[in-house]
Amino acid sequence: MPVEINCDQINESIGLDECYEQLIDSRFDCNDIESFKSVAPLLKRLNNNRTFLAETLINELSTPATAQAKNHYTPQVLLLKAPAKHTNFFIRANIWLAQQDPMLQLAGEKSFYYHVPHDHNFHFLTSGYLGPGYLSDYYEYDYFSVDGYPGEPVDMTFVKRSALSPGKVMLYRAHRDVHNQLPADELSVSLNIMPSMMFAHLRPQYIFNAQCTHIERTVTTSNSSTEPALHLIARCGGQKGQEFLEHVAKNGVIEEDRFRAIKAITAALPDNSSRFEVIRKYGLNANSTMVQKMAQYYVEQLSL
């Protein structure tokens, strides 16, 4: 499970700007677990500041036209310090609605990532800021033992159920820690120091089934808005577009993008025979097990 970092002896507090500047000065490495753990005391000091979050939000919401302008997350996430060119991290807060909250009942628990077992493709620090904290069923698994296709069995080890209680600081480890988040008893808030890295998306992140025995799907690890664009290229890109899609399907760095290109090509074809030939050529015969398995699953979906 995530590494719990004992910061109970830290009682002093700092403001958001001071925390941000000290994180920059620390030059910590988001890719290195020990380096990331070294800045946990800064998150604890920020967590000890019981007024900064409300003050930050009041100040930001006083200019509603620009409030959270750089925030591309779901509404439960508040961006406190956005990613910037000169940093390798950003700071955010997450709101965790209680189980009986009308908004949660209206939107559904999965809208707030409850009951969605998943891992992460990056390390990050978290702390319990407000409320009793959401619960998690924690698991561990060997990321490098799986290929990553939907329906693949995963040997998962259950560790325990625990809450992100007030003041607790934890480091989630990329490709190892899995958690199934459960609603808090009361409204809760967590603080995160998140990595801002160019290449985290090159390795997939997985969503698992409710029993944590199989991979259900991969989280979109590259820009999902490219998929409609690929379909558009297939429809009106002519010969140049066809060559581009075939190149992506065969040589794309990101496996999901290769499969998206395969789907775009097949969607524009007139009959099942030609569709199967494309899937066979670029998918079933791919040099990637993940692409092969995704192609096989697609063949079954299309009944080819």
C-alpha cells in the first residue's frame, strides 16, 4: 500500500506560496521515491495551515472569469498551484463528498472516482486536510507481470482498508499501489503534490474490475481528443491521411494510439472482410502483446 510518512512531530504551518517556493528550491525528483518522500514535511506544514485553503478559494473566486481557468480536472479537484514551465510539480486539493450528500447521489459515486479500483502511472504525495477522510481498500501488484489488455487476469494482493485521516501523509507509488476509494462518512478534503512530467503517459494506468482480479480498461494515457481527429483523417485525408494512419498503427510510441489508428482505419472501410484484414495486419500481428490483445477484443466486439 502507499508509504505512510510519519510527520506527527511537525506542528508548524506555512502558507501556500511559501510551500510552493520551498518545493521549487528543494529540486526534488518526482521520479525518485526517496526524493519525493523528502518533501513530505512541506506538505504536512501546509496541511497544518487551517485557513489557507478557504482564503485561497475566496481570493480566486473574487474574479470568477479567471477562477480555475487552468483546471482540466473534474469539479471535485481544485488546482491550487498550476503546472508551470519552471516546475516539475503542481499542487491540488480534492473534495470527497459524503455518501449521503445529495450531489453524490445525483451524479453517482463513480463520478467522484468511488468504487473504481485503479493504480497510477506516477508517484504522488497526499495528506488528509479536512474531515475523516475517504476510505480505500489497498492492494499491491506486479505491474510488469501484466500486458495490459482488457479482461487480463491480475494477481492482486489485498493489504488493508484504511482512511486518509486528518494529518496523515502518504506517498502513492507508481505502478504498484492500487486503491479502491470508498465514500467518506463526512465531507473530506485531501491535498496533493502531483508530478508534472512529459513522459508519465507513456506507460498505461489501469482500471480494475470491482473484485480487483482483472484489468477492466486502461485509463486514457495520451490525449483522448485525438481519436475523433484520427477518424476524420480516415474519412477525408486521402492518400496522405491513409499513409499517416498506417504509420501510427504500425509505429506509434503509445500503444493506445496505435489501436486508435487501427479503429479509425477500419471504421472507414466498407465491409467486414477489409476491416478484418486491417486488424489482422496492424493489430493481431503487432509486435506488442497489448495491441494484439486489444485487437482480438475488438474483433470479438465486431463479430468478425
